[in-house]
Amino acid sequence: MTNDTPPLGRAATPPPGAVPPDAPAVVIVDQDAGVTAALAEMLLDNGIGATAVASTHALLDHHRLHRCDVVILDMAACGDGGLSVMRSLTDGQRSPAIIVMTRLATEVDRIVALEMGADDCVARPISPREMLARVRAVLRRRNRLSRDGVRPIASTALPPVEVACFAGWAFDVRSRRLVSPAGEPVPLTNGEFGMLATFVTAPQTVHSREELVRAYGREWGNPHDRSIDVNLSRLRRKLALHARDELIRTVRNGGYLFVPIVHYRRPGETALAN
């Protein structure tokens, strides 16, 4: 490890040309300078930009001013304001993926973190190499990395659907923008986005839990992972706010069915009647 790690609150700047300008951007929020330095060095060595901040206030300031693809968030740095911080990060179209670090990552801890909007929850201590793997996983879910873990994916790697219209909703898959029948933007976490993209790409089709695990991108997970239930529950609640009928139906011993008819259009085109 080098001895010229920048102080907390400043960007961890790699040597010129080491990380391309369009490389994924990660922000690390941790009060332990040693942990931060080790994580930043591992990310930078693997072509991923890393910025270290010492507080959630500095995190939110950075997020307002700079692109941020992933936040590694130590819950100890949040004090009692973890829920508020998570809401601030996920409330909008530029919401980053969030990996939460906690001292005790029990099942309850993981479920609470996922309910709050996190994409992953890990127990401390965690090795820099494992954290790199988890960062790559959430970036793949956002189509920011190819399978080699470094090269940004071109926009053509996204699903062929552009804007999916269903039951008065408009879901722009490429910009990750969901608009309610009332014209209000509805933010989605990575897990919710992956599931909804799967549903609108193949509506009125029963999707197994295995398919949703793949859509959610939890390479280390399994079909019995409670995070599937958590994300489905959150997505259902968001859709239910503006829908009279059930849009996602549970099929006994089968999986889940996206009920509405889906029409597709290009951004800017007039929506078809649903």
C-alpha cells in the first residue's frame, strides 16, 4: 500500500491515465482511514475511480456535484441518520447503488438495509478483494461494467425495450426513469429496476424466483434469498400507489406474473393507450 493516501473528504486521485474519465465512480464513507485507504487502493488498481469522504454530509455534497455510481456506506458513520441518508441518495434519477457495511450483518440487518434502499449489506471486517467483487456485481446490475470487470458497457447492452407503457405508467429502461400515471417520477433501487425491466420485457409470463435472482444480479445469492421478497414487496407498494388492480401476481408453485398489457415506444413519442 502506498503512503500517499489522500486525507478523508478528498478524492483518492490515481496517477494520470490510470483510471479513464468514464470509469465507474465509487464513494467510500468510513471513519476508519486505514479501511478507506485499502478499499480505495484496491478499486483504483482495478480501474474504478474512488473518492473517500469522512461524513454523510460530505457524501451528500459530493453526490450533488459529481457523478456517483456506487456508495460504500459504513452505517457507523451515519449515526442515527441512516434512513435519511439512504432516502436522500435514492430520491431521484441519479441514485447510486449502495453497499452498506455494518458490524453485525444478521438476516434482520440485511433486510432492514434492503428495505431502506441498499443494494447489498456486508459485515465488517471485509477484505478489499471481496468488496471489489461486490462493487463489480452492483455495477453489472447497472450495466456500468462488462463481465471482465473493467470496461464500461455500451448502451446497446441494455434490453431492446426503450419506453414500456402499462396501466398508465411509463418506464424508460435506458434512462432508468419510471413515471406514474399522475406524471410523477418514482425512484427505483437497482433491485426494483432489474425486476421491473424483466417484467416489462416479457409481460404476462410467469417468472421464476431463479429468473428474478439473475435479474437482481445477486451472483452470490440463491432463489430463497429474502432480498427477492423485499424488493418485490417494495416494487408492488410503489406500483399500488397509482393502480387499482394488482399488477404483479403471485403464481402458486410457479413464480410471479406481470399482469398488464405492455406497449413499447421510443422516448418522446406519444404513449399508446393502455
